[in-house]
Amino acid sequence: MLKNCINGEPTNVNVVPVKDLDLKKLPTPAHIVTPDGMWFSEHEFIWFFHAVVVDENWEKTVKRVLKKHKEATLAAVDVHS
């Protein structure tokens, strides 16, 4: 998922330092969990259904959160495979 947006040659394309990512090429994830445990989500899950969170700027929110945590490591997880 991250292979085409990494600067350099990482040993693992699913676990990458945020500072090594090209945020312009990064696919927009549905969720982000920050190092301090804050959960950001495009959708708010309510029991077995979901309601769309009113965040018309979700892509900008993702980039803002990642820029704030440049020293963190991004682990891409696909739970639907």
C-alpha cells in the first residue's frame, strides 16, 4: 500500500518512518492511530453500522496528523485481506 510513496529503499514497505513518506502520493487511509493513542477515522463506527463523520477535509486531516508526527513510524495494516 505504501510502496509508491516512499522516499528511499526501505526494508519493509508496510512499516515506514513518516519522514520518509511522500505525503502527496500517500493513499488516504480510513483510519489513523497516533503514537499517543488518538484515533482519527473517516467513519465513525456505531455498533454494526457506521455513520459518515462530517469531515469534508479528511485528506487534509490525514496529512496534518502525519506532519505533526514526522518522527513516528507508520505501519500500514489492511484488516480486510
